[in-house]
Amino acid sequence: MFSIKDSGLSNVWTHATDIVADHGKGVYIYDTKGVEYLDFTSGIGVTNTGHCHPKVVSAIGKQAESLIFGQMNIVVHNPILKLVEKLKKIVPKGLDKFFFANSGAEAVEAAVKLAKQSTGRSNVIVFQGSFHGRTHLTMSMTTSKTVYRTQYQPLVSGIFVSPYPYSFYYGWDDDETSRFAIKELERLLLTQTAPKETACIIIEPVLGEGGYVVPPRGFLKTVREICNEHGIILIADEIQSGFGRTGKYFAIQHEDVVPDIMTMAKGMASGMPLSGIAYKHDLEKNWIQGSHGGTYGGNPVCCAAAVATIDVLEEEKLVENAALRGKQLKEGLNKLKQQDSRIGDVRGLGLMIATEFVKDNEPDPETAKAVIKEAAAQKLLLLGCGTYGNVVRWIPPLIVNEEQIDEALEIFGDALGKI
Ligand SMILES: Cc1ncc(COP(=O)(O)O)c(C=O)c1O
């Protein structure tokens, strides 16, 4: 009998399921026995165009036949140039320079390094509950759970944490939560990291691992104003929320706020390892040439996949579909909430939606875990998140249709009834 534990794979990985995946198509993933699963995880927000979209597959194949690798310090190539042209049309206006890497954490590293050299300042402000990656720098910036940093100390210094405006957690309305979080951010700048020492403030425009939290309207604008006042770089970490996930190309576009730097990964290349930053060209006056880079960043096959991904998002109107199907999903979940007091909150933007479980006003991870397990037994794959593990996140591919949303809601309702 196969067991992942004895397979020779490192035990450092956690596994949400013991599925041995054979192939994927659209919203479905299949195991080696041909069992079909409705994949509402999208590989943690990666396969936004669905598994193996034919246009993405074809672009990868074609590019692999002509050039698999062209190292950026030696040559540039057409796929990366095309990608830059495509990205310029969809990122917030004003971001006109691009650097590419392979993973989300590397994009965050690049963003912070750029912020440090362009300001000549050393410190970084992050928000409580954020997830920015697992390298030493990004782990030090990650505050969603202690597991990501336990026994890896000492952490990188100069990182300061401000509260994320998480209204449901605090039990306050949005205005009060926003006021509190802004006050604490301003206090941090008075008490722990002076503005003249603060290079950047980095924020997930929708908190991801930390619980799929949408900040109150206006919060991001106020953070932008604070950054403007003090010459601090604002970095939007759109690694999970980008590429149409929230019903706009990037979540920060819901608020009309333009960051100085934006990080991207996950949904960018439909599963090929590609990440990047988009930034305002003024910033790079002080980014010392040669002080950052990497062997593989901007790989031609990955860039070709990203170009095809953006084409598919446009041609199939997937950003609009995310908004539409997200509305349907949220309405369905809100109906379940009315019938089941264990669901304390339903929130989110587009197809980045959370159901938060509580018991006696306290986080209830047991129910969240049990419902995810029961849904998987019924062939619906869901993921958890949140500091307490009491949030179920809904993150299906953006190609999901009305029937598949209904089917997932039915399974979820049935699973809840069984636990
Ligand atoms: C918002 C955010 N930033 C950064 C990362 C790190 O990305 P990666 O795992 O590709 O390094 C993640 C991954 O989940 C993320 O959600």
C-alpha cells in the first residue's frame, strides 16, 4: 500500500490529501486510478486558467521547441519582451518596469531589496497575519503562524509588525477597525521605526494565508497617504490575489490605489514557475545594476506560458467570470451561514472567498478541518487558512462555471450536515 510518508519524499512538506495526481483538466484533477476531484484549491491559487488549458499547453510546447532557456544576464528573448508589453496593459497605471524571478518569495525579496536601495533606508513594516514566503527574509516578514519560523531564528532584523484591519477578528465594525489599524501604524512609526529609517510598508491587499481578509474600504488609500507623507515605498503583495482572482486583475485595483512596487506569482503562468515585480521607473535610479538577479528568472518557457495565460484571461473574460461566479458562491455560502451558526463569517472578493468557523465566539479549527476532510471524501478539494486554522478558503480556477459552483456548494452543505 502506497504511503507518502515512506515514499522517500521529505517529511517537511505537509499534505492536505494523499492523492497521487495523474492529470488535470479544467476544474478537475484526477488520481492515478482515474478518480475525479473538483479542484477548488487551484494549487493554492495557481491554476487560474484551469489545469492544462490547451492554449497554455500549446504555448509551452512551442516555446520549448525553439528556446528552453536564455539567461537574462547574457541574452533577452521574445517571450519576456512580449510579457512586459502584456503586463503593462493590466498592472496599475504608473508601474512600468519589470523584474522576473521564479517564486513568490523571490519576488518579495526583490521588492524589499529595491525599496532598500532606492530609499537608502533599512526597515520594513509588515502586517499581522501576513504570509510573504519562506526564505530567511520573507519568513521574517511572515506572521501568519509561528510554524514558519520556529527554530529558524535568528530572524532578519529591521522588520516591524502592524495590525491588519481584520474586523471579524476584532469584533468591531469596519470603521472602528480601520481607525485602530491606522492609529497603530502611525504609532509604530513614532515608537519603533522612524519614517527616515523605514524603506517600505508591504501589504497583501486581501490577506491570504492569514484568513482571506478584505481590508475595510479606504484603508489602503490611507496607508498610501502615510507612505506619501514620509517617502516610504508601498509594496502590494499580489502573489495570491493577482491575475484576476478577485474580479479585477489585481486586488488593489478595487481601491484605485497605485503601489510603488507590486509582487506577482502564482496565477501568472498557470503553474509554470514564474514570479515578478512591477514598479515605478523612478525607483530604479538607485537600484545598483548587478546587485540583484538570478539564474532562471524570466525563463522563456515560463514567460510564454504567462503570455498565453493573460491572453486566456482576456479572451475568455475570466476576470469578469471571477466576479460573477464569486457573487454566486458568496450568496450560496451566506445561505448556508443563515442555516448553520458554526459559520461565523463569509467574506472575500471575486473567487477569493472565506468561510470562518467559530464556536462560542472563539475560532473553531476542528469544524473547518472536519468539513475539508469530508468534502475531500466527496471529491471536492478545499483548503484551510487563518492563524487558527478555522477558515476554509474558496479559490477555484477562474474558468469555473455556474453548475460547478452549485455542485461544490451542495457537497459543502452536505459535508457540514455530516459533521
Ligand atoms: C501573498 C503571498 N506572498 C508570498 C508568497 C510566497 O510565494 P512562494 O510560495 O511562491 O514563495 C505566497 C504564497 O502562498 C503568498 O500567498
